[in-house]
Amino acid sequence: MRIIKKSPTPVTAFPLGEDHPLEAQLLERGLLRRRPDGTYEVFSREATGGMGQLAQPGDFVKLDSGGMPYPNTRDYFLQHHDRLPDGAYVQRPVPLTAWQVGEPVTDGMAFLLERGLLRIHKDDPHRYFSATLWGAPLTAPSDAVVVFYDLTRDRDGRVTDATFNFVAREQFTQTYDVLE
């Protein structure tokens, strides 16, 4: 497992439900869908099966380097990002852990695999990883990186919960620094 930190790269982001011009553009392109109950589906790079990742009004949508959207809860976004004078945002760099194919299985990966929170499909390198995140089935190819945002441990140090996501290799290379 590697220790990583987000590079201080400006990102485009906006809160859902506040009539931001990017929201209208993403709705028109089919990368964002407003549901009848007022919530949203965000069709990120990893969304599969015709379902987008679920997000609430007020949650933020960030655009990756390829212009694809992905959600952040409002609380997480506001706690971890600063607004720049030009209206873009930058994520405050904090150390995280990451795992990729070929590395030894760590306790975080073992927890996800044993609980069925992450599945590996060795027969399909294009949909190697699969998980349900943000209420939607997501897949990622074998060169993607599993980024852990939080690992909760009990008193004995055993992992009891994990918050994670897939990051496409090109996006990872462009936006993260590997510390060790």
C-alpha cells in the first residue's frame, strides 16, 4: 500500500441544486440526472449499469481532468477544499493510502474483499474492480488505483470500516503525489 497526497491542482466544482451553469450542461449531456425525488445521479467515469452515483442537493460535483463528473458530499467537500480567487477549488493535501494490482494485500483491502464491499474479476481487465459506491454499481479496470479516504480501526488495530473509491490510472497520475 502506498501513502499518497492529492496534488494542489485546481479543480472545477459546484454545488448541486443552485442553478450553476455546469449543472445545466451536465444535465444536457446526460452525465447528471435529476430524479423525481429531487436527488441526483452523477454518471462518473466508473458508473455502470445505467445508474449514476447518488447525490443530494447541496452536495458538490467535481470534474476530473477529462471533464467527467464525480460527487462529494457537501460536508466532505467543504472540510477538504479551499476556493481560489478565480472560482475554482483546490483540495487540501492530506496523506491517504492507496492500493494497486501487484501490491501485497493490506488489511484495508482484506477487509473490503472479505466483506464483499469490493470484488475483483480477474477474467475481465476492463471491469477488474467492482463495488457499490454512492448507491450505484461502479467498475474500474485493472490499472485503476483503490484510494482509501478513511480506515476505521478498533482498539486492537483491526479495520472495522473503510471509505474508498476507484481512481482511473490517468487521473491518479495527474492528481496525486506518491509519498512512499
